[in-house]
Amino acid sequence: MKKLLMIAMSNLKKKRGEAVTIGILIGFTALLLYVSFSTLFNLEKVEELSRQNSNLADYELILPLELADEAEAIIVAEQDVIACERNTAAHSDGFKLLYGENYEKSLEATPDIYCIEDTFTISKITADYDINTFPENGIILTKYMEKAQGFKKGQTIKLELKDNTYEMVVVDFSEDAMTATPLNVSAAKYYVGKKMYDELMTNSDIRSTCSIRAKIAEDVDRIAFEKNLMQKLYIEIPELGNSVFFSLNWVDMLHGVEMMPRISMVIILSFAIVLIFITIAVIWYNIKNFMDENMTNTGILKASGYTSLELNLSLTLQFAIVAIIGSLCGTCIGFAGFKPLGNAIAALSGIEWRMGPDPVSAVLAVAITAVVVTVIVLLLGRKYKKIFVLDALRGGISTHNFKRNHLPLNKSKLTLPAGLGIKSFLFDKGKNVSVVLVIAFLAFAACSGVFIYFNFGVSGDSILRMSGIEMRTVYVTGDTKYGELDPMTIEGVTDYLYGNNGDYTLRAGENESSCNVDYWDDPSKLTAEELVEGRLPENEKEIVLAGSIRKELGVDIGDIVYLDNGEKYCEFMVVGFDQKINHFGRKAMITMDGIRRLLPNVEPAALYIGIEEGQTYESMRAVVEKAYPNGSVNNGDSIMADTVSGVTNVMYLICLAFLIATYVVVFFILYMIGKSRIVEEKKQLGVYKALGFTTGQLVYKNVVSVIPVVTIGGALGILFTYVGINPLITLMFSAIGFGRSHYPHSLVWYVLVVVLMIVDAIIVTIVASSKIRKIEPVKMIQE
Amino acid sequence: MSTILQAKDLCKTFSNGSVQQHVLKNLNIEIEQGDFVVIMGSSGSGKSTLLYALSGMDRPTLGEINFKGEAIQNYSNDKLAVFRRKNCGFVFQQNYLNDTMSILDNILVSGLLVNKDAKALTDEALRLLKAVGLDENISKKFPTQLSGGECQRVAMVRGLINKPLILFADEPTGALNSKNTENVLNILTEFNRQGQTIVMVTHDMKSARRGSKIAYLADGVITGNCNLGEYKSGDKERHEKLRTFLQEMGW
């Protein structure tokens, strides 16, 4: 072992530059593995800590105040309920928050504003405040607003509602895991002082809602509890079907909290896997190079009695040392950066990351990288068996294929250095294949970053399509005058859509599933719909199911399912399947006429109005408000932008990180390759100099030999992205019923990414080739 | 005959920390057109250092090197590279052929630096290959498919492809067997007869016999010169003259 360690250490000293590059790659891989593992492993613990910290309700019903008494009575009567609490809140769909130093930032919001002096023993206020010194204009906002939207403690903000403006000071932020993010549920909880609460309640545009929160026995199935309760509520309170309400159980809402962190970590984990492939390709290149360069030494060692296995083990030891040091450094950085990482995850989940560094994830990240590297090197090192002593002592087994002289110089139209560069590229095909693969993986990672950015980071349209959240520029809630007023008669309106939704049970044979059902007056007008198979419902007896429900019910197109509200059920024929990630994919869609078979008096809760090009929400607001005097008119674009802003920001950062990481890795790898090529060709370069080549010509030759490698690798990377990214996304989200992903590509940007990689490669080759200047032909010849 | 290369008070010192090694000391030498100058001397006398200083591959520490009246010692590296490609040809002890290129490409890699006409260069390369006793078909082969002697002859063709004013040869037969040595020396002699100026470093008396002028180098200075005149095969008087000269020099 000691002798093998000696050989390994001696080789490491000789190959310091390469070792550092591979170490950095391994470190970066380990860091990403650590980040994704520690997040994925601890997410549930963090959720549980949050739940305990706030004594979170197991079940919460948010509904109009006028229905609260009856609902509370039903909930309290449930034998599984061990505690129940009720609070009234001020609610409007039309709040606009202005914040920032000069109120330059704005946020459309639909919060429930509670009085801080009320009692909250279930789903407690977790903010840091003193009830006795709470400022008259103080407000407690949600944790998500602090972590994802840039609100700050002590900041003065303005709460606008139509013509009224309330100036308030942010006291702190409270976290309620049940309503953690707007992507989860659009019911954020704010808390204000008594005086401010009373003032708000005098505003005629504000209505009262009520939150009824219950703790239920530990061993009770939360989902089943909600399903049974909803059946009773629908029966006892028929008006509920016609109202806007939220029925929330912790198990389902937990999926909502986890969704974006999980998606982000899957992306990071995918990048780490791509990096592992890149590291393998780099190690492959290095070992090939090392064996070629070290052939005589290998011969001497074999002649002295070293076996192929011992040489292989020393090589493995050499790379294992690099892998262990690199991965330890990477995970140490992850350990040190747990706070910013925690903040990033909090921005996605809306709950505080209450975990410190995670040793288990660290051990796992180090172990995976070290084991992968060791196994790969052991496999590659088997080549020692094919090296025979005499061949090695002669300088190496000839693996060159001399049957073809690529690009004969007498027939080449290229300049001499360019011709030599291309010849060098063609000759080194074996080694170039590994470099091309490295570049292809990197280009794939960078293009995927661009893909993610343009689809999920710029406008959030794809996130909305993924979520299935429908929206138009103008969004009316409350009295939408359904059947009374044709929205098309309003000047500037181009299209409209009425909708509502509710929680029901779907049955097919012996299978049943609770799901959230959307009902639309005309599903063909949907814009955020991702139909995977079949068609949209066209009449009152047709239904479209999301992927998860399809799996749970085990149905296909043409099958019959039963929609049950506890009191009554109706049959529907499945005509299509779509994909949605909200409600964890447990969604279904029918027509408004369809739901009226079950609930004859149901009315649309929202009207989505599309407007002419050139018109804006602001320009249309007055005319729409006039048409719907009892409705709440909101800016749909802003609501959607605010809903997805946290996610788009994180996606932007992920994309940026992918791009920077790609270019840095390209730089390091090509620098390593460039340097090792110069060492390899040092003598030949000296001869070229003696023959009269200038340094510039030799640098040009090297640059030319690198360009085809990067270009082919880059083109392959674009191809991988073009062909592979959508199926990869489908695979990543298949667990929540994704059956198809067809997000658009931005080919121009992919090409730009590769062009920048080529520029990066040229710069790094020139930098690495600067050593050519120092090559003295005399020394090369006299050596 | 006109002087094409002249070294005046040439000094070359190598430093290693505080230790200095004076390899060439105020050395003077003149090379005339058509000369076949052989530089001899014992190991470490500075023969190769002188050859590389004269050819612009290395810079002297002090002194002047004039090529056709122009001082070249202060040229930039790139200017020296251009000087070498236009005026000098090289044959080294090792052939330094690129294993990854065909024989023809190995020759053209030097030729195309000066002449862009690949067709004319190819014709010239094939002519030279024939002149050094190699078959035209060899041009498509790779160096590893040739013997050491054949490779050295290819290296000579590479050195001659640009019709250099001076061919510098640094122990060109040092790595060859006696038969190949004879072949290479015959070729050099033949090219010299056709007017090619040659400067050759050797410590082999058989090789030295081919030179028209012998300069003996000892301890960084030329301690003696011997003019042998044109080489004739079997010229015993010439052999004796050289032997006597070398004995006098302490060979």
C-alpha cells in the first residue's frame, strides 16, 4: 500500500494542474449533490418543525362570514376534532401593496387581514411582536413576502384598495405553512392592530371572511377527514357550492409547500448528474493522456515487477485522493453556505428553513462522488493489462492508425497553421471524443439552463400552464352578472371565460379519489390548459382528468366516472387527460352545465376578461368596474406575475448559475486540455519553432484544433437539449401525472450559448498557449 | 567566395543561480558561400551552442552575428523565426519527424512556411526524396514505417526544401549505423558540390573528412582551423592532413 501511495503521490505532483481541475469539478458536483440531498431529505423535517412551531391546524376552512356559524357547528360536531378555533378577517380581491424605498414595487394581493388582538392558539402568529407596543399602523405579513418578494421589517408600505390608501409599517413576518405561498393557495394571512382592523372593516369594498381551524386526532386520515367533512358541508350548507371558499388539509397543502423546492432540487440534482458525466469524461481523457505520456515509466515499473493490478490501484489511489479532497471541499462550502441556501428554499416554500448543515447528506455526497470516481478509474485502469513491458519501454504501444493521412497539406486550401490544427484535431480523435462529450454535456447543461429560464424564468407562462392557473388581464370576482350581461358588449373586450371550482370525490368502479374540479362555461377558451390526450369537455356529461387522478382511478378515454358531493352523484364520460401540478395533479375539469347537474344553483365565482391589444388593465378598469358594480375588479396580469415572481426569480438564478458554472467548467477543462497538449507536444513545438514557425502561428494552430471540438460538442449539446429536455421534464414530473412536455425551444439562444462557449474556448486556448512563447527550440532539441 | 555568415567576439554564458558557465568566449568565425564547415571538438566544448547561435536559434550573450552584413542577434523571436525559415535548413541528430503526419506532410510543413505553391513544393519534395535515394512512394508513408536512416534522409529533405542559404547539421549521423552514416554523408557531400553551404557539428572523424574547412573548438574558443579543400573519395592525403590537425589540437 505504501509503495502504491508513493507512486500515486509522485504522479499527483507531476499532474498538479489536471488534479486541481478534476478536484474542482468533483467539488462542484459534491456541492450540488449536498445541496439537493440536504434539501430533499430535510424538507419534511422543516415542514414538521414549522407545523409544531405554529401549532398548525390539521384542517382549515376559509369561507364567507355568513356561512361560518353553520360550518363551525358541523366541524365541532365531528368526533375526530379535538380543538377548533375561529377568527374573522377583512378580505378583498383588489388589494394592491406598494413597497420599496419610493414605493416603486407593487404587488396585487387577495389577503385575509386579521386583528392581532384576536386569539390564535391554532395556527399561531409566529412573528416577533409585543401586543402592548404593536403600532397602530403596524402590519405582520407572510414569511413568503419577506423571503421571495423583498419586503423588509420596519419598512413602510401602502395598502391600496380602489380609492383608499392605508399606510402601514411592517412589524414582522409570520409563517403559516397551510397558506405558505401564493402558488399553493391564494389566501395569504396578514395581521393588523385593532384600530386599523376596524378602519378596514368600514370600507365597503371589504367583506368579512372567516377562518375555522381544527386540530384533529393524530391517527385520523386527514384526507379522508376532509372528504367526509366536505360531503356534510355540501349537504348542510347548499350555498357553499356557490361561494368562494378554501378547504385545506395539512397533508395536501404540504405537497404545495414542497412542490417548488422539490422541482428546483430535481433540476440541481440533474445538473449534478450531468457534472458527474462530465467528470467521468474528463477523467477518461486524463487517464488516456497519462498512460500515453507515462508509458516508459509504466514499462520500467512493470519490468521491476509491478503487476497491472498494482499499477491500476496506484492510479485509482491517485484519483481517489483527488476525489476525496475535492468532494470534502465541495461539501464544506455547502456546510458553510447553509444560511443562504436555507433562504433560497424559504423563498420557494414560504416557510423558514430551520435546519443547520446536514452531515448525512454531506457523507452521502462525498461517498457518491468518491465511489463513482474510484469505480470509473478502476475500470479505465484495466488498460494496464494490455500494456506489455517491452512495448512500454520502447515508448508505448502504437495505437495510431497510419492508414490515412488526414487533410494532406499539399491538397489543403487552409493556411499552414490552420491545416496543422485540423490535422491535430483529426489525429487525436480518440482523445477528442472524450472532450467532445464533455463539451456536449456542458452545452446541454447550459442550453437546459436557457430553456428553463425562457420557459419558467421570464414570464412565468409555463409555470401557469404547468399549474393550470387560468388568467386574463382583467379578473372579476364577486357578482359576475352571469347570464345577465354579455361581457363582449363592453368595449375593448376580446374574450371572456367564467369559472369556479370545488372539492369532490371521483369514483370509478372500486377506485375513488378526492379531487379539485374546475368548471368552466366554455373550456375551449382556456389558455393555460395542457391537454395530453383526447379533447376538452364539450357538453355537460364529459370530463377531463389530470394525470394523477387517471392513475388513481385507473380509467381511460371513454370510461365512466362518478362525481360525488356526498349527497348526490352524477356520471361523466372521460374524454381527455391533462397535466397540472397544483393540487399535486389531483384535478378534473367539467363544464358549468356539468356541475349544475350536481349543484343546480352553482354560479361562476370568477370572470376572466381578455382585452384588445393596446388596452391595459388601467385603461379598462373604470369601464369594467362600471359594468360590474358589485364585483371586485382586479389586475389579472399583476396577480399572476406576483404569484409566480418568487419562482421566476429562483428559475432565473438557477439558469444564471447553470450558465456561469458551464463557462467556468469549460474554461477549466479546456485550460487543462490546452496545457496538457502543450506538455505533450512540447518537443514537436520546439521543432516547429526551429523550422521557423512563430509563436503566433503555433497558438493559431492550437486554437484551430480546439474550435472543431467545441463546435461539434456544442452542436451535440444543442441536439441533446432539443431532443431530450422535454422528455426529461416529463420524466421528472411523471410522479405527479405528467405525460407530455412540449415547451418551446429558443434555438437562437442555444446557438448563442455555444458561440460563447467557442469564444470561451478560444480565449482559454490562447491563455493556455501562452506557454508556447517560453518554449526555446534549442532546449527542446538538446533535451 | 563571399562571406554570408560571420560571428564576431561571440560569447555565450549560461547562469545557474550564482554559478556561471562561459561556453563560448570571444569566438570569431566566418562562413563563406559554398563552404562545408565542420565544427569539431570534444564533448562540452560548445560545438552545438555555436551552431545554434549561428543559425539564430539561440542568442549570444555578447558579440555579433552578421548574416549577409546584417546583425541578427537583436532580432525579436518572431523575426528570428522568419529569418530561420527563409535562410536556414536544419538536420538534427534525431530526425524529429512528426509521427502523426505522412512523410510528404513532414516535408511540406517546413516548405509551406516559405512557399505557398503546394504543387511546386510537392514536386520539389519528390525530386529531393529521389536525390537522397528514396522512392517517391515513401512520401505517403508515416515515419514509423521507415528505418532510422530513411527518416534521417527525409529530415534532410525537410531541411533542404526551402533551398536554404545554409544547412545546419548537428551530428546528423550520431544516431545512425555505419551504412546509413555513409549514405547521409554522401548526400551532404553531393549537395555541397552543387553549391549548398553546410555547417556541420560532429565528433566523428569519418564525418569530418567530408568538410572543406575544419574549425576545432576547445573550451569555448576556436583553437585551430584546417582547410581540406574539396572532398574526393579515397583521398589518403586529405585523411592524413585531418588526422595530423586533430592530433595537434589534442583530439
